[in-house]
Amino acid sequence: MSDFDYQQLDEVIHSRIRLAIMAALLSVDEAEFTFLRDTVKSTDGNLSIQLRKLEEAGYVSTTKSFVSRKPVTRSRLTAKGHKAFELYVRKIEEFLKQGVQIEKKTR
């Protein structure tokens, strides 16, 4: 496993809540803030902060509007976000495969 450079993992995605947000957004075209909050079991404040970090990285885009005078925030993965998530998953798979190979060798 020493050949795997863990620093290749995307630091922006490699946070439990940001990973959960990205995974949730991967399955939909866009999601309302309340859907994401409930899906990832986050507080409003923490979700806002994590979405902002994903936005700053260019992985998520967010739009704000009003529906019946109530603010509605919707988020979606960008093309850059899709690519970053796919790369992240590939890197994790490589990391896990190397761990399995080491496990087999030590048995």
C-alpha cells in the first residue's frame, strides 16, 4: 500500500458530509436545500458551509429563488463536479485494491 499516494485524493470531496452531498447530487438533476439537509442528516448551517466549499471548488452550482415568497435554494453537480467525483471514486478503488492485495500476501 505504500505505493499509493493518499495525497492524490481530492481534499474537497474527502470529507464525510461533502462526499455525502456529492453522492446525493449524483443521483438527481438538482436538489433543494431541504432535501440535501435531510438526506445527509446535517444542520442548515453546516450544509450551507459545505455547499459553499463545493461551490468554490466549482463542483456544485447553486441557485436561489422565491416560491410563494419563500426562499428556495437548489444545487446541482457541475460537469467539473461529475469528473472530480468519478476520479475520486477511481482513486479510492485503487487504494482499496492495493489494500486487498497486501492482505492476500500476508496470509
